[in-house]
Amino acid sequence: MDAEAALIWVDSLVLTKTGERLSQLQRTILQQVWQGRKYLEIAEYYGYTEGHIKDISSELWKLLSRELGEKITKISFRSVVERYLHSFDRPVTHQIQPKSNNFIGRAEAIAHLNNLSDRGNKAIVIQGEGGLGKTTLAQQYLHQGFEVVLELLMAKETQNITSAERVVEEWLKQDLQQESGVEFGVNLARLKKQLQTRKIGILIDNLEPALDRQGQFISPHRSYVDLLRVLTDSRVQATVLITSRDRLCEPSINIEHYRLPSLTQESWQQFFSIQGTNIDLATLQKIHAAYGGNAKAMGILCGTIQADFAGDAIAYWQENHEDLLIPTDLKNLVSSQVNRLKSIDPQAYRLFCRLGCYRYQDVAKIPIQGVLALLWDVPTFEQRQIINSLRNRSLLECDRNEYYLHPVIRAEAISQLRTSDEWVTVNHKAAEFWTNSIETIETIKDGLQALEAYYHYIAVADFNKAAKVILKTRNNQWRQYLPLGSTLYRLGLLQPVLAAITGVINRISGDRHLSEMYNILGDLYWIVGNIHQAIDCQEKAITLATQNLTSLALPPSQHTIYCLKMIEIDSLLSIGLYKIDLWELTAAADLFQNAIALAKDTPHHRWAEKATVCLALINSYLGCSKKSCFLLEPIYQAILTKEVPEYTGRFAYFLQLIGQTYVNLKEFEKADEMYHRALFFAQESHYTQVQAKTLNALAEINRRKKLFVIAIQQHLEAITLLESIGAKCDLAEAYFQLGLTYKKMNKQDESITNFNQAIQLFTNMQAPKQVEKVLKEKIKILE
């Protein structure tokens, strides 16, 4: 038996008992253990600690031991699983041959049903949202494995449901050629006798119309409970498959539930290929994700594409990607389920619509607290019941206590919410949840969750509150107390913040908010290479801040004065940094001196220290070594003695500037000390920009030491990091430094290639002095 077959079986076992599939890490551990790998080997290869791998493995062994009835360990896992599976009459990898091209991608589902049946389960509910292919799977499974198959298609309308008494009578007469009696009990006994002597498959399709909001049979059809008791009796040979969108919750019936997964992208690709549909991989990935792998959607879309777009899926998606419910059949498929929910459980329907407000994009799953936040008008003791109602009807998905709507389901939810009178209220409640749930930004996930509030306010055109989301200050992992926008771009999320700010900056009021926005926007434009736009933004920030200080009708608070003055000083410092990247060193020096004059020995003194570091760097470039040392040495000594504790966070960016200054001064030991402090901090806290700039600077030191292999590796790693966040200013410098390293190695072609990359980037930034600097080095090679 191969590892994949065993993995399918274990995954089915875990799903059956816990309702959840194996995580990717759990699957990886089982695969590697099957191959005989040690925990340490697994940990090192996949980037985890050995202790973490052992903890995850221990929980797996406990679960398997409990379900298989014997102790499972890393050593015994493979032999026990092989022995257990070989004891089955049917192997776990058993597959049925499809009758048509419509039955694709269900080998694992068949294996799972085999597993459940082999473990003695008489009745299995195949559950899932509409269009998953539940009926097709059940029919294919039963018609190829049983000599007789009894089918019952439950009517879609409650009033049209056939009684259990009539169903049993028809089965006896028409399918089993047996006489039926007058009384239901007599007929059940005759049916049971047939099931004890014959191998019979039974399909009860589309059960949910017969169920109430609690998942139990409605009063007129309680006889189905008696029928299912007979069908699940341990002495009968029947296998019963029930398809349902809703969970069956009859405590007196012994039944297993199987949540049918969506079809994989590979299955969709196979189906589209068979149908002769023109589609590329990128489009396929988008369509598959948008429709959650739904089998019915796959077939409907293929038909629409063939009929209306001559089989061109690419053209279809370009025209219709913004409206997932364009095909009428798909709209009806979802609407029928939602309309039924509305009629039998209005509270669950209301929550369903409200959940449509969440985007499920950057934050793909919502914590339970986010769901509960939308039940503000429901008593606490009823809230979980309402959530479970949606889950039991396959309208709300759950993964490790986090929730989400499939894209097509969400399209219907948001459509219904937009037409209700709750649109504004629900979005405000969701925004407040995201804002209040994140107190400290420690990770990218924290940052993205905090930013979600912005999109809710944008949805209801509340632009001032959207701006406040970007400007809300929190502590972050670098011991800084910064606006969300500033923290996010330090985490490398440049484009989301850039799009968010440009989306509201011309729609908000209040000079202070505008000045803060322009201050952050300036840094964003700088990093992505639009330096002149960055300077304009900072100049606007200064103007707005100073105007606000002088135009306030009432005496401003000390906090307001502090904030406005901080924006002015920070903007001066920022423009100075931008001027360095333009290689306008004299202008940069003047700006740093102005910042020092404004900030020194004031509550903003740490800005004076940063500006002093920058001024020392300028002097080292201009050859003023003594002045540079004089400015820098006190700060360097303070850092070594930890008199400046914020160097681990607030001063992180400037550590690598100190290192660069000492390189220029040829004090390489001090430079190396600063670089390694900066790199350690950046790697530990995922400060991508600082990490990349520091790696590039260390490469320069290694170039001087003629450690070219290490230097090239560091340059390339820095370039990869900078490209990942779109930091074009630093990227241009990285290409320039890589070109210098290749030049030192006498690799002229590689050197010129990288100089050209730097020239192109500096040209795009309109930085002529930087272009001139690079050209001088390039000309030296060509001479």
C-alpha cells in the first residue's frame, strides 16, 4: 500500500470522528512518518521546531489509538494501518468506473463511503450545499455495488412529500415483488425480512424538505423515524445513503454524516477538457475558487460557455467575473435553499444575510467572535443555536472555529443584505468588531484584520471613519505606537495601504487627519519609487499641520500640539531621506538640520536623534569624516549600553544607516555590529524592508573582504525581498551594489546587466544624480 492511499483512509477516519479534515501539517507528518523520517528531519525540512512536530504527532497518535482500539505510535503507525486495511474485504483504494463524463473526481469520496460501510455504518447522510453532486455520487455508488437499489426522491415542497407508509408499500410491491399489508408495522416487518436476506442499497434523496429547523422529521412525517430504525438495524444487509443539505438530528437513529467536499481544481480541469472548453490555468484557478469547486456550477458554466461563448471560458470570465450568479440555473439553485431558510428559520436567515457583509478575501475566515458580533440583537443563549442552524444547512462553513461563506453563497447573502434596511448598520457592526478585536499588531494577520474595518466603512461611504481606521494607533511588534497604515507598510503590505489611502484622501475632512494621511502616503510613494510625489505629500502634510496649529478656534490640547508638531518634524525628516535617494545630499543635510533644531530637547527629541544619524551619514558621503564621527559616536555608545532602548524597534531603520555610515568611515567592526543588530531584529520581527537593506549592506562589507559568494547570495536575497514588497527605491540601490560586486569579480557582463537595471529604476524615479552615479561605474567597465 502506498502512502497516499493510507492518507486518504486516515483523513476519512479523522473527518468521520471530528468533522474536520487533516491539516496540511498533519498530512505532511503522516506522509513523512510513513516513509520512516524522524521528527527532527521533518521539522528541519519544513521549517518547524522539533517540539511542535512532536506535539502535533502526539495528538494524532492519541486520536488513532482511540478509534482503532490499540496503541498507535510513530513506530507502529504504518504496520497497524496496513494490517487494519488489509483486513477489509474491499480495499480502501477501491474505485468505481464512471458511467459518464459527468462523474469525475470522486475516487476519494467512494473510498470514504467504502470505509464507513466497512466499519458497520448502515446509514450515511451525504451532506453539503446544493450542487455538490451528492445524488450523483450516491447513485453511482449504489447501482454498481448492490443487486437491488430502492430509491426515494423526496418532494421539494413539504406538502407534496410522500408518506413513509406509501413508500414502504411501493418498495414491497414494485421493487421486491412482495405483498403489502394494511398496517405500516406489518409492512416494516416484511421489508426488514427482505433486507436480512438480500443485499440491498437504498437511496433517500433530497431529505431536507422533510426536516424542521432542528433537523428532525416534521410532525406529518414522523413515520420516517420508524422506517430508518428498520433500515439501520444491525441484522439487515442494507446500505442506506441519504442526501441532504441539512443535517439529520434524530437521536434515536444510528447514523453517520459525511460532508461531501467540493471537486478539486484538477477535476474541473478534466471536465472542461472533455467538454472541449478553451481555458488557461490562471482562469481555471479563478473560476474554481469563485464557485468553490461546486459540481453543479461546473456543469452549468460549461454549458453556458459552450452555448454563448463558443467554448471560450477566458472570454466568458472576462465579461462575467463580477457577477457569479449570471447563469439563471445557478441563481435558482442558491435562491431555493435561501428561500427555504427564510421560511423555516427567520433568525438564521437574518444572520445569513448579515454574514454577506464580510469580504472573505484578505481575511478568508471569520473568528467566532465576528459571527457573534452580527447577533447584537439576539439573546446570548440563542446565538449558538442560530449559528448551528446555518452550519447544519450547509450555508455556513466552519474550519477550526473560524467561519466563512462559499463565494456563490456569499453572492446571494450580500444581494439580499443590500436590499434590506440593515446594510449600513451591519457594516458598522462588522467594522467595530474588527477594530476592537485587534489591540496590538504583532503579525501580518493582525494588520489585515484591523484593516478590514476600512472596507466596511467604504461600503457604506463613511469615508471619515474609513480614514480613522488607517490612522488608529496601536502598539506593534517593534515597540512602536504607530497608526495602522504606518505599521502595515513596515510589514511589507505597501499596495493595500496605498490603495486604501488614495481611496479616501480626497473625500475626508479635517486638516489633522489629512496631514497624517499625507505623511503616511509620502513614505509609501517613496518606497515604491515615486519620490517626487512623496515629497509633495510631505510638503502638504507640513502645510496642513502648521495651518491647523494656528487656526484652531479654541486653545488646543497638549496632545494635539504634540501630534501636529510631530507631523511637521517627521515630514522634514522624511523629505531628507527622500533627498538621499535622489542623491541630493546638500539639500538633505539642510532638512536634517531643520528637524534637529525643531526637535532637540523637546518631547520630540527622538526625531532629533534620527535626524542626527542621517546627518552623520550625509557627512560620511561628503568626506567630512570628523564631523560624521562627532555626530554619531554618542548615539553609537548609547546603543551599545542600551541607553536607547527603542533601538530594538523605533530605531530599527536607523541602525542600518549607522552601519552604512561606519562603512563609509572604514570602521568595519562598528558597521558589522550595527548591521547584525538590525538584521537580527528585522528577521525576528519580519521587518522586510530593514532586513533587505541590511542584507545588501552586509554584502558590501563581504565584497570588500572578497567573500564574493556570500556577497552575491546576500544581494540576491535582498533583491527578492524588495521585489516581494515593491520597494523600488531600495531595489535600485540593491541592483547597483550587485553590479559593483560583479565588477569587483571581473564579471563585466553581469555587472553591466545589473547597472542597467539600476539605471532603469532610477530613471523611472526621476533621480538623475543617481543615474549619473551608476553611469560613472558602468563607463569604467566599458573604457
